[in-house]
Amino acid sequence: MRARDERLRGTRHSGWAAAEPTTGELQLEDRGSLRRVAGLSTELTDITEVEYRQLRLERVVLVGVWTGGTAARAEADMAELALLAETAGSQVLEALIQRRDKPDPATYIGSGKADELRAVVLDTGADTVICDGELTPAQLTALEKVVKVKVIDRTALILDIFAQHATSSEGKAQVALAQMEYMLPRLRGWGESMSRQAGGRAGSNGGVGLRGPGETKIETDRRRIRERMAKLRREIREMKTARDTKRSRRESSGVPSVAIVGYTNAGKSSLMNTLTGAGLLVQDALFATLDPTTRRAALDDGREVVFTDTVGFVRHLPTQLVEAFRSTLEEVTGADLLLHVVDGSDPMPLGQIEAVREVITDVIKEQGAAAPPELLVVNKIDAVGRTELTRLRGLLPDAAFVSAHTGAGIDELRARLAEVLGGLDVEVSVLLPYTRGDLLARIHADGRIIGSTHEEGGTRVHARVPHALAASLSEYAHAGSIASE
């Protein structure tokens, strides 16, 4: 903070003009100043499960179960888990992969591998084990009893990252709801503290002073979590109403909307900055962007477009997050075009594409809406070798290949956007009264004039315009004069 303040003071008082830091630069500096400190503990003698799960991750050992696919796929999954752990502020010490037909129902990795994991924990001095999968409450308890350190799964790790990176009120509420939905079935006792109960007949539970409603501490915590979840759902519904109002206002303006989607850390925010100059936070970390940001920009043909940067996806995205971020994901379903960004430097970019499309398909199916058209964009080509780039061009012939970092291919992408969005327009022929100059201005701004003449009753315009604007012009069109191509 001090370094940032000094830089800002220097910018204001220096004799030469300096560019003000962008919002993204300030967020990146603030995020870098909040580092977890190893060696500190908040362990209590009487601690609830919720408090226990909020302890800081420090030195970790990773564990995965390889049930199918290639060895390269299994290693890539563990590498991604390591990136997630580092993004959460952990130091990865060791990683183990167990080859099994399916995860062990008792300890996830089997009793023999659990004993081996305990030995690794002792050798490395780790205080946390992270499993690459969603563990059941029974698996979590059984594995912790064997390794004798804290055990969390992939879902809890992703939730922890989201909790760190959420900045808006809606984002924080969504993350808190997702954490509680995950925590509720996994709430359990820590020692004997959670099983203490007041109530019953004298003598059965301590007698005088201990009689009461008969509610254990764990039941009290569950009730409080449910009450908090209900409150959060109400708050998110209210925020959703405001978001829907803004979206409907954008849609009624007739300006086409483009949602930038893709795998986490694929370079969506960097591409958004390149296309719009938004100055968003850019960080080489997973889930750096959680809160959707909308910016308006003009394409080369003068057409105005609204771009929305969305939260990144990941394989096996926790269902709790999909549910909590549903209002945010609706930005995807309401878009005119999806700009699907892929990290070309990733060892398995096709796996990224499949994971993203799976989540989008589920969201769109639940909304009951039609899937928006998709333009695939392979990013980070400056970090891809020539041979691999040639292979990707063969596998993805319809994709645009760009580098948001160097600017390579951006002009071609803008041309593709203008072409695709132009193909989504409808052709109209309308007679606008001279009193509706506002509609004529919108046609000039958001559409393409094919021809126009001035008549006694107004201006006759033949043009191609977005669907939303065509709906606004329908009352001035002759029957059958609006046709989609």
C-alpha cells in the first residue's frame, strides 16, 4: 500500500505527465500485498468445522486418483491442481498419483496408499493434503484419521480461491453461498465439543443448568448456516434484478453483445483489454477474474459492440459454484456471440474447449434458451512453437489465432467479429416519421444502411440491423418487409 501511495503521489507532483494506474494494476498490487504467512495457526481447543475449514493453507501434498485416460492427461491434471494450490497461497511439496479403476469409497486412495501418504507427510513436514476430486464426508474423515493432518478436496480449494479473489458485493455473496452449500453436509465434530447437548431429564445430561431444547452444538451450527444461506439467496436475487435491468437496457439499445468465455487463465481479460482498452486486472493465476465487466467498443466498420469479460471455467467446476454464479453465467446465455478463448500454449487445449462447452451447455439447457453462436479464439500464440501452432491450425480450422500480449492477429480478429456480427443482423425496410430521428440515428450507429430516400411521410430506410433494433422498428415496417437471412 505504501509503495502504491508513493507512486500515486509521485504521479501527481512530478513535472512530467504520467499515466494514471488502471483499476487492474491497483487490484494486482493489492492482491500481491496480501500474502499468507506460513507457521501461523489459529487452532482452538473448541473449534467448529466451519472455522476449521477456514484455516490457512500452507505446506501441501497433492494426491490424485488416475482412473482412465493417458498418463499425460493424469500428469496434466496434477499440474493444474498444483497451480490451483499455488494460486490459493500454498507451497506444493510433493504429489502422488494412485492408479485405480475408481476412487476407494473409504479413503479415496486406498488404505495402503493412505499409509504411504502419511509417510510422505511426515517426511516433508506438510500440514495439508489436497485431493484432486470431490471427497465425500466419510472419505474426508477417514483420510484425515490416517494422515493426521488437514485434508481438503479440489472443490474446497477452488472455493478458497474464489473467496480470496471476489471483490464485488455480488461476487462475495455468491462465494459465501457456495462455501456454505459445500460445508453443510460435511459439518462434523472436532473432538467432543460438537456433541455437547443440553436438555433431557435431570441426571441424563448433567442435570440443573444444562437442561434446554436438546439441540447439540453441531445442530446449532447447521441451523445458523441454513439461516445465513437463506439470507444470501435473498440478497443474490435482489442483485440479480438489478443485473437483469441493466442487461435488458443494453439489449433494448440494439447494440450487439459479445461474451468472452473460456478456461481459467486463458487470457480473457488480456484480450478484453486489447479489444476495448478496459484496463482490467491481468494476472498469471487461475480465477484472477470473478466479477463480470462490461465495456463498449467500436469495430473497424464503426459498429459498436458491448464486450463482457466473464469468470473462467475449469474441468469439474464445483456444482455449488455453478449454482451460486448462475446470475453471472446468464451473461453468457443472453449474448449475441460467444468469444471462446483458448490457451494455445496449454498442453491439452482441446480438453479446455470440451470443459468450457460442457459448462455452457448445462447452463443454457437449464435456462431453456438457444445457444449463441461461437467464435473460437486461440490465444497466446507467441508462446506456441511453430510445429504445435501448425497442428492447432489443422485441428481448429475455423478459429482465430491471436496473441493478446503482442497484438498478433488482433486486426484479423476484429475483421472476423465484424463479419460474424454482420451475419447475425436482419434486413429491414421501414418508413420512419421525421419525428423519429432517434431511430434513424440508431440505425446509423448500430446497423448498416443499404439505401434511403426521403418521402412525404418520412424517411424510407433499407438497412441491416441487430435483432433488438429490428423489433423496435417493427411498427414502421410494411408487412413481410423484415426478413432474417
